[in-house]
Amino acid sequence: MQNAFGKLSPAFFERRSIRRYTDQPVPPELITTILEAAIWSPSAHNRQPWRFAVIMEAERKEVLARAMGAKLRRDLEGDGVPEDKIAADTARSYARITGAPVAIVLCFTMADMDGYPDSRRAQNEYLMAVQSAAMAGQNLLLAAHEVGLGACWMCAPLFSPEVVRVALELPDDWQPQALIALGYPAESRVSTRIPLEECVLWR
């Protein structure tokens, strides 16, 4: 099969996870632009269950980073991880959150999703909301690259959803899924992908 590069937007092929940013502030209108792109992704039943908490204040990022770091430390201590590794992991988490000019916590809500009396269908409906939020997140990442921003998707909120909800004073029905760090890139990165033929079955 012919490589699609050249037929699609370069953003699909050039976007990388960027973890270091300049101090240049990100204009709120630019954030609005990429959020508009995010909400035009597909969703289950078209219920659009995605929600976004945009954190730009340094003090709020500090509160979030410290709260998530404390939860990470408790988890690692419970696992018997050596102190030097705990210190390194928590310091890296803190730096990634506070070092980004903008942090966007991607959440979803089940408020408008269908309800079922049995656990099988209820779980499937839950997964549909998760998938919908993830697709919005992908749109957000591509849009950020398109307008010259760097971004990095972090799944850490999955391990501390209640901590994130309290630190950001989120509504009770908002379920944190990811934290997207955002800013003007202070690094460039390259990446590779496994050959397409290794992950596709043609039938």
C-alpha cells in the first residue's frame, strides 16, 4: 500500500509528544481554537461526553502537581519501591505539570449516556464514553500541532481521579482521564512506528 504521507495533513505524521516548553504564554483564544477542534470529534450516540478543565494559573498547577505527586508517592511506597526511584518519579511528574504553560485535564461524564440495568451493557456504555473522550483528545493534540504548539498526553489522572477532582474542584460527575501539557515547544523529537503490515489484517 502507498504511504498516505503527502495525501493527508502533515500533522498526522509530524506530531510528537513534547515535554519541554518555552516561557511564552499561550493566548487564550488559541486554546479556544484547539478546544473547538476537540469537540468536533465523533462520539457515542453523539452525546459528546467530553469535558475539559483548562489550568493556566501557576498556583493551581502547583496545587494539582503536589496533590498528584503525594498520591503517586503513597502508591509507590505501598509497592515497596526504593526511595530514590520514588523521589525521581514524583519530581518528574511535578516538573511536567508545573513546567507547562497550560495543562488541560481531559474528563468525561456519564450524565447523558444511556443507562442499563445489567453490568455488561453498563460497562460497554462506560467504555463508549471513554472512547469518545479519547477521540476528542486526539483532535486536540492534532490541532495543537497544527497551530504551532507542543503537547504531551499523560494518563496519570487515571491513577488519582479523586485527587484531581478535589484539587481542581471539578463537578462530581467529571471523570478525569488524562492531562495534556501544552505550550510552545522548546525541543523537537523524532519517532518511529512499527511497519503497517505488522498491525493490519486484510480480509
